[in-house]
Amino acid sequence: MLKGNQSWYFANRPVILSTGVVGGPFEKNGLLASDFDQFHDDLWMGQDTYEKAQRVLIEDAVQLALQKSGITQNQVQYFLSGDLINQITPSSFAARTHQIPYLGLFGACSTSMEGLAISAFMANYQGAKYILTGASSHNAATEKQFRYPTEYGGQKPPTAQWTVTGAGYALIGAGQSVIGPHPRIVSATIGKVIDMGLTDPFNMGGAMAPAAADTIQAHFKDLQLDPSHYDLIVTGDLAKIGRQTALDLLKQKGLGIKEEQFQDCGMMIYSSEQPVQAGASGPGCSATVLYGHLLNQMKQGVYKRILVVATGALLSPLTFQQNESIPCIAHAVSIEFM
């Protein structure tokens, strides 16, 4: 049901039944390597383009999620997926492989929670019994499109972020038919597009932070909650610059969120020895961290309630060349282990 102006409350508690998390060689050396299901040893993944390699990431993650659940692709009603590449072709070409009715999504790096929110809405109101949803990114494919090919070796400022090579996908089921403790989706808040006039494509965290703060504030207002309700509030990929900016903005809004309670996926996935500047980014960042590390932490009893706020910069190479500013968005989904 609708709560407030921009939030949904799911009385039937849709369930995250299983997940598939796949990464590349750089992620294999990161802090969360043990939470991935599979790694590829090179960025090509047996393909002749990086975009085709990204399709392989998606296909592998989907297959892993299905294998873990025992559900076949013929039993799944819908496949919701998105990425950063022009016309989301890796997602669409993976949908061609899986032959599941498909809804392509684009929310930039917020796509993982956009897909999870819509999937939960569909499952909650009996629009589907099983839904696959997730997001992916590929470092070399993204760099080639939005900045410079990695072979160019261009120097980046400290505010820049490292695009995750990874895919995280989840199988969502209707809550009424699932017995026993599982990660269950309780609510979602759909964000507004926020543009503070920033134009630097090497400072995505700073550009996205106001959108994250706006969505978090709306979530607590709509659902009449306060930050103490959650064990963890985690943003998608604000990294060092954006996380601190968002925390400052939330304090200005009167939300007393503790520093240790407010984390960021872009600061969790890589080690301090990896040359990632401000941290990680990409749709695959929040998707792999949530569907791997955070859900494992919930199953181990570390967290009972978490709020995941995936952030996205809605620019394109064309808008950047036309000197447009960077509009941003954030979508929030609350998950409880019950």
C-alpha cells in the first residue's frame, strides 16, 4: 500500500529466496571476496568485447540464483534488469538468452534498488510468483563509454571512483507461500530526481549525495520511522566524498544518524591497498554488496533490519558533451530477516 507521498509498504513481505553474485579479477582481491559466488579471471570472460563480457556476468549470476533455489527459468514470470551501457544492451541480450518476460530498467547506479522495489510490489500484489531482478556493471565497458578507454591510462582525481565489474541478481518470491526465516522486503521509497548543478563526471559521489539524503528523509517521513529503527543504513556508491556529504546533509535535516550506522557499498567492497581513489561505483556495486555480503550478514545475525539506498547519476556521454549538469536519483528498500 502507498504510505505518504512516495513509499510503498508490503504487508505480504516478499522474500529474497536466493541470489547469484559474480565478480571480476579486481573484485577477487577485494574485502568481500568470500561473499561472491563466482569470479572471472580476466575482464574478457571468453568474449571479444567488454560489453559481451558484461552480458556473461548477468547470465552467470542469474543461473546461480536459479540453481540455489531449485526454481527453473520456466517458473519465473518476470526478469527485471539494467546496466549503464547504451540502451542497456547487456541486460537485453541476457534476457534474450534466458527467455523470461523482461522489463529493462535504467536508473544508472540506483538500478539495483529500482528493480528490487518494483519486484517486491509485483510479488506483494500477486502479480507474479517468482521474479528475477538485479544489476551489473563492467569496469572497462563503463570507462570506455563515460570517460576514456582503460588502455588510455588517463590520470584521475582523488574524487573519482572505480566501476565494479560484477553482477548481483536475486530471485524474489511471494511472501505468503514461504515459511521460515528469510530476508523479507518490508518497504520501498522511490526517489525524486535531484540536480544541484554539479557538472564534474569525476565526482559522482558529491553529485549523488543530495539525492540520497532526500530519499532517506522521505522514507522516514512517509513511514513515520526514525533512524534507530534500522541496524544499518547503507548507500549504493557515494564512496568517501559522497558519504560524508550525505551524512552532513542528513544532520542538517535533523536526522540523528550515527556515523557507524551509516555506511556505503562503495567503501566496503575494495581494500585500502587497491587504487580506487574515493571508492567503488557502478550498478554492480550495490547489487553485489547487498546480494552477497549484506544478506550473508543478516543470515548470520549481524543485522536484523537494513535500509539500502542505491544512488544513480542520470547523465550520459551526450549530456556531458552538451555541458548539462548531472541529475541524480536514489531509491531505498528496507529488508528484514524474519
